[in-house]
Amino acid sequence: MEALVIVMNQEKYLNALLDLFSQRGIYGGTILDSEGMVSTLFSRTRDSGFTNYRTMLNRGRPFNKTIFLVLDSRRLAIAKECVREVVGDLEQENAGVMFTLPVSSFEGLIR
């Protein structure tokens, strides 16, 4: 089992991704609102010179969506492909990130 973490920088893809997950049998995830560290750091500063830079960095997006899923290897491959289909190339600027972490123990519902 692995935990798949997806940080989507563009919320407009969220519903399409969730629909595709559902169509392909991927369930049981958790979605959190999140914010990038640079955006948070710039929002704390009072120097107006950083305000324009912050706007440029986040392209008007105050928040990201972070999705956590615990999946077996077969479903993990399917979920990653869903992300690529909906979001596109994650190497694009401001697309987001996706990574996995090993899960050595898990309790609860998995479909």
C-alpha cells in the first residue's frame, strides 16, 4: 500500500479529477484546502513591493487542493494516470505535484 498525495494548484480541475476517479473505481480519499509556503510568507509581509510578486506567483489562486489516497499498486497506477489525464503534464508551471509515501500500517475502509 502507498499513500498518493496530489497537490493541485488549479482548483478548476478538481471536479473532473474526482469524476474520473469515480469512473475508474478510485474512492476513499481526503481533500484538504492548502496554501503554498511562498504565498503564506508573502502574505505575512507588509512591504507592498512583495504584493505584486505574490500575485504573480500564485496567479490569483489563494489556495490549492491537496488530495490524500491510500491505494494498492494497481489502483495507484490508475489514480496517477487519472491525474495526468485531467491536469496534464505536472512539469508545467503551476500545475501541481504528485508523490507517494509507503504505508506500513493502515486501518479503516478501503474499497
